[in-house]
Amino acid sequence: MGMPHEKPITIGHEGAGYIDEIHPTAENKGFKVGDAIGFTYIVNYCNDCEGCAVHNNHCLEKKSRVHGFDEPGLFAEYATVDATSCIVLPEQLPPETSSPLFCGGITAFYCVDSCELQPGQWLVVIGCGGLGQLAVQYAKAMGFKVIGIDINDEILSTVKSQGADAVFNSRTNADYIAEAKLVMDRGPNKGADAVAVFSAATAAYKSAPPLVKLGGIIMVVGLPAAGVTFDALDIARGTYKIKGDSTGIPNRIKKAIDFTAKHQIKPEIETYNSLDAVNGMVERMKKGELTKRQVVQFA
């Protein structure tokens, strides 16, 4: 389910960098030229209406725009960003490697944080790509037990090294659901306390209900082109609860970034030093060859 976008458009909606210039309307807001900052991807919002209290992309007073979709994106040497969406980076998070945090990282943090779990409870992460890998790290830092599920053994090896308690390949292991439940060993109410679906595959969403315990939470993150379907009767009688989360509003940035710095959580990245690499990156993405976040750095 891709967001609508204009063509041609400079792509890229995750960014971090150094302040080069401050507009008069952004003066005296805690920033100075040269600061290392990260920022989220919405511009042209009021930050004061009921829509902005939900997500700035819902602004009711202005037509908000999204970097890389209907606003020039961040695969560029310079970008104009809204001061209210910015944060000065902690010294543990250099901008050269922090851009994936400013959509994927904040989203992964809040999707895990909103699962309402206590230390020692089980979280299943379905889809262990860029966001899923961050989710595993956040979950372990919060004290949760984690199972990672993906169709790529290299990716599963990465999340195992990040602390996942168990991993399963849902493509090659026909019994992965039953085996995952055995690992969790929760007694009669079998299944995870929460299942977070980061994959956009329909099959990933179909596997969530049988993996979650009775009364558990299914967290919606991945965006299938055809949407998602859950059984209305299951929802009505509390078999499981459906939640969703994302980057949300700017005042949520600090909590996520401070936690990331404190626990030294880092995205798995491949870096490039030229925009010439972008087309190749996109082609590799289309072929499903990427196992890490792709970052272009500018000197």
C-alpha cells in the first residue's frame, strides 16, 4: 500500500544531517547552525489542530506534505525541514548513520512500546527487515522475549545475533507456528503475548492470529497493497486485539531517540557516498536483495 506520490520527485523520507541555515521563524527554538539533527518527514502542518494531535499527516488546517512523495525528498545535499519535527542528536548517534531512525526507528520503537508488554513476556516479530531488526533490538532492551520470523536465513541470522531468543523461516519450515509455540511454552494459553507484523505480505498477516495467545495483541505495521483482513467474530469476542502505530507526532521523537542512544541500538546499514548509487539501490530493493537499510552520505 504505497503512498501516492508526484513524478518526477526526489525520493527519500528518512534523514539526518547538520544545520546549514535557520529561517527566522525557527529562531530561538533550541537549534543553532552546525547542530547535528534528525527529523521526521512531514512539512506544512499547523501542529495545533485535532488532526495534528493524531499525526501531522492528518493536519486539518493545512495540506501537509511528505518528503519523497509530494515534497522533494532527502536523497539530496540539502533539504528544508520543519523545526518542530527536529531533534538535536545525542552524541552517541552520529547523523552519518542515524537517518534510518527517523521513520523506521521511531516506528519500530513505538510499535514495540505500544504492545503493552511486561519484561519476560513474548513478542513475535514477523518480517525482520530494517524495521523488524530494530524492533528486535528495542524489545530485548525492554526486557521482552523475542521470536523472529522471516523468509530469509541471512536476515534471521542477523536478528539472532541481535538477541532474538529464537528464529524461524516461514518459507522453508512448514511447522514454524507449532514450533514457535513450543519455544514460548506458555501452558494452555499458547502463543505470544503480542505479534508485530512488519512484513507487507498477506501471508505474514494470515500467520499472526494463530501465533498470538488468547487475548493478545496483533500490532499492524506492514502495509499490504490489498489491505488486511481479520475475522470480525475474533475481534468482537476478544480472541485478539488489533493495534497499529507509527512515528506519530513530533513530541514523541525524543523518547524514542533517547532510548535508542541509551541502549546503543543501531540500524543495520549499507552506506554509499554518491547519489549515483540510488538507482542501483532501488533495483536491488525491487529484486528483494537487500538485507540492510541503504544510506547515502554526503561529505
